Amino acid sequence: MGARLRVFLTHEQDRTLLNLRKQDVPQKVKDRAEVIRLNAHGWYVENIASHFDWNEKTVRKVLHEWNNLGLEGLWELPGRGGKPRWKEDDIVFLEECLRIEPRTYNSSQLALRLKTERNVQLSPDRLRRVLKKRGSIGSVQEKVIKENKTR
């Protein structure tokens, strides 16, 4: 077994980490702050890992991040997760097609048009969800009728 990993906190740092429990931050950040506080109060890495049901390597990683980066080490770095395959101007292009042209499109046709003209490949289902989230789905006439019915 290696040397014991220990973190020492000033009173202000301890108070800041304690106050994070009441803030509107992700639960992971609150857990990491608590791990650091428990270690500073004398808990061993093994005990902290069993308390949180984490791996010991995870606890050590949190403690090393605290030593290297301080408070910034509690948050996740940007860039996690999948990146969008489309840009805002691609969706604006489709909205213009829907607005200008007299014909109607289904999501498969829009996805094909996006692929051929903009070289952006989106599944019809994903494209439908993006357009729906933006409020681009449906004809103008449908929206007018719906607004009049609700008044």
C-alpha cells in the first residue's frame, strides 16, 4: 500500500466546500466537495470510497484534482458528450425551404435534402426532434387555427 493521501484545508476552504451543499450545483460537485472535506477531517481513502460506494481510484482522482486545480477541479471539463452534427445555419436553411417552397416535406425528405445540399447527415427522427424543439414543425395555417381556438 502506498503513502496515505491527505488534503489540508484552511477554514475558508472548508466553509466554501460546506456551502456548496446548499448551492445549485450538480450532485457530482457536491459529492466531490464532501469527499475532500471528509479526507481533510481524517477519513482514509478506503473509508470514503466505501461510504460513497465509489472505487478508491475515483476518490484519489478527486483528491489529486483538488491538489492540482483547487475549486475548479470539482467541476467537469467542457467537451463531454456527443457534439452536434449540425449547425444553426443548417436548420435555418431547412426552415427557409419550408417557408418558401409551396410543397410539404416529411422528415425523411428534409434529412435527404440536408445531406445532398449541405452535406450534413441527420436521421429523420433526430431532425424532427430538433425542428420540434425550435418550434418549426407544422404549417403556419395550423398554428393560426390553434391560436384562434385557444383564445
